[in-house]
Amino acid sequence: MHFLKLLRDENTLDLRRLVVMVFIAGISNTAVLALVGGVTGSGSEHGHHGGYSTGIRIIVMFVLALCIYTLSQRYVMVNCAAEIERIMHRIRNRLVEAVRRCELLEVERIGRTRILNAVSKEIQILAQSANSLVQIAPLAVLVVCGVGYMMMVSLVAFLLAAGFIVIAGTMYVVRAKRVDRAIGAASVAEYELHDLITGFIEGFKEVKLNRRRGEAVTGDVAGLSRRAGDQRLLAQVEFTHNYLFVQNIFLLLLGAMAFLVPILTSGSVSGQTLTKTVLVTLFIFGPLSGIIGVVPVLANANTSALRVLDLEMILARLESPLTDDGSVFSGFQEIRLENIRFRFDQPGGDQPFEVGPLDFTLRRGETLFISGGNGSGKSTMMRLLTALYQPTSGTILVDGRPLRPEGVEAYRSLFSAVFSDYHLFRSLYGIDSDAIGEVPGLIHIFELDDKTHLDDESFTTVDLSAGQRKRLALIVAMLERRPICVLDEWAADQDPIFRKKFYEELLPLLKKRGMTVIAVSHDDKYFGVADRRLHMEDGRFVPL
């Protein structure tokens, strides 16, 4: 079982001590059963012959057994809960770190939904299920001890109970495979549903603008939701059948204790013994029901564990070491893309997306504009320039030296960027402390004084308009103090007045600060601001 293997591999607790405490909890709980059964079975005898001292002794033993059970069970649950949280913390951090070490293209292929679900939903399911597993461990010991106690009371009753439990357990496991299949199918549907709902929220403007699109999307959501619900219902129906099957087995066992044991022993079983066997049967019914109730939880956990382990294997295979060959590119004079080609195979056998060959030189200190229509490859070219995408063929040269794989991290440190699909963090991650003092002045220059400010190295809000968020993103890019700034259609969301300010004041400010700027722009009115302009069509540069 993937879930149990995951817990076993990640566990750092002393398992021997833990197992001992589990058995102590189960045995002490059984002792409570034995004491209650002893008093129930021979209450009249104690009344005539046991006397006061015997009653006190039994009460003391009962309280002592109860205290031992409470302390041992608390030890097991508290320590296991702490270890479970440590395990989940390690897995989550390992996944995030593995994602960080992957290349952008690989993360895009895996998909945001799969990664988000693994580090949030699946980890939460694993944590909850692990705690349920901890709770049933003493119950399993209690069942074993209870059956063992039954053997001491009556061998015939023990053989009947063991036979019933083995038959019921075997049939339950066989039937549970159908539950696992239904849960797996439901999980697939829920992944698709999560992905579609994410698209629905992110594309809400497009949904509101087109009623037919909105109806089609919500129709798909309803269809996926119904499919996931049907699979969950199927799993629950199968579980209910299994649960009722086990319940009936137990009731038959109870009837066997009451009716068959006296017949099979030819009436030699005393009323006291019969009472004890029935009492033990009733006593183990609760733990058995608890164990059975956790089975669907563990089935869910097994599915989640499989997804987490599969994602870990994929990430481990794609992981790139964050090594640095010691190259220092900060003093570069030019970067050249030489015969760069990039090919992305589309899923489903569609026509692959291709860019190149690309040949151009970026010189230090210049302001370079890139123009071109939608789909011409501008954004892909930016990702290739910044080494976020690795070219299928061709070479990036820095001052005539080819960029080697071990130098990619150092090369990327040349760039700050505001891509068209940028994300704005609220906190100033990765910014030197001496640069933070520039924030108030930059906020004033970018006309955001009345919108946000810095509080303990975090912006008070990033809930701004699209254009204002891009201004804040450019401020962060400037604070990084990288020699090259990449801007992908930055001015597109600005109002006409601030767009004019960007081209006529901010770009010269960036140049004055020693920054090389490469910007995607469609504003032909301001093309003269750039030192050079390159135009792209069909994935390559064409003469102007």
C-alpha cells in the first residue's frame, strides 16, 4: 500500500517504543474489559464471599488499568501526530524545492493544478488519514487481545470468533478493490474539475462577455461535478455494502455465541462463561466498527500517496542541479543569440510550435524594442534570451563565450523581468536590505503614493488595477539592481498619460541607472525612444 510505504519510509520515530506503547494501550484496555467481565460474570459470588476488600482491589485495578490506557494512548497519539506533521512538512518542502529546481517548460508541462493539489489537498488528506491510522492501531490490538481473552474463557467461542473475523476480513478486502477503483476514478474527475474551475475564475471576464461561452463552461463544470459525484457515490455504495456485510457477520457471531456455543459444548458451558463470551463479543464490536470505518479513509489516502509519489518521481527525473561554475557575467558587454531554435511539441499530435532561427546581439546599456503581432514568438524569444527556456539548438554567447549548462544560474542573475503573465509577490523576496530604502521614492515616481506603501518589507496591498500592479512589478524589478530589464508589453495596461511618462521619463531613468532594457512594444508612436528596434514574424526576426 503506497500510503503505508510512504509513512514507513519517512518515519523517524523509534518504532519499537511506539509499538510497545500501542500494545500497552491495547492490553490495558483489554484489562478493563476483563475486570468488568469478571465482576459481571461473578457478581453474586463477590457479594457473598469477596467482601469489601475484594471489591476495593478490583476498583483499584480498574482505575490503574484505565490510567495506563490513558497515558499510553496519549503518548501514541501525541507523538504520532507530531511525527505526521513533520513528515507532511518534509514532503511538502521537498516537493516545492524540487519544483524550484525544475525548468520552466517542464513545470508548465506538469501543470499548475497537479502541483497545487499535491502540495495542498493531497498532503492534507495524508495528514488526516495518518491520524486516523494512529487512532485505530490500539483498536486493532484491543481486538486481538479481546479475542485472546475469549480463548481463555472458551476455546469453542474463540474458534467461532476467529473464523468469523477471518472470513469477514478476507471478503471485505476483496470487495474493497471496487471501492478503490471508484475512488481513483473520482479523483481523476476532481482534478479535471479543479482545473476547469480555475480557468472559469481566471477567465471570468471572457465568461461575462459571452453568454454562450459561460453556459458551455458551466455545463462542463456540471458534467465533471456529476461524474465525480457519481464515482464517489459508487464508492460509498460499495463501502455501505461492505459495512453492512461486516455488521451482519458480527450479529451472526453474536448469535453464534448465544445459541451455538451451548450446543457445540453440549451444554457444558456455564452461564458465567457464556455471559463473558457475549460481553467480549460486544466489547470488540466497537473497535471493529472503528477499524472498518477507517478503510475508505485509507483508500483515499492511498490514492493521494500514489499521486504525491508519482509527482516526486517526475520532479526528481526533471530536477536540474542549482550549480554555478563561478562565471561572473555582470561585466558583460554583449549577449549574442546565434542560430537559436526552439520547438515545443503540442499534445495530441497537433502542429508543433517553433521559433527560430534567431540571431541578434544585445549590447550593454542600450534600449531595444521588439515588435511583432500576436503569436509571432516575442514572449518565447524573451524566455530563450533569459534562459528560462532551453533552446532546441543554437548557442547563447556572452562576450563571445558560449553559455554552458553549469553557468545558467549565474547568467539568469543578469535579468530582472516583468513578463506579460508576471506574478507580483506582496513581500520583497530576494531584495537587498540597502535597496529597500528606495521604495518610497520609486512609489512616488510611479504615482502610487495613495495606493500602497511598504510596511515591514511588504506592500500594504497589491490589490490594484492591472496597470498599477505592473508599475509595482517594475519597481520590484528595479530594486533587484540587475543589469538587464526585460519588459513584455509593459505599457499595454497603462493609461495614455502614464504610457507617455513610461517612454519619455521612465525608460531614460532606467538607462541612467545603467540598465539595459529590452521591451516588447506595439506603440509605434514611441519607437523613436529606443536605440534599436527588431521586428518578429512567424518566430524569427525580419528586416524592417
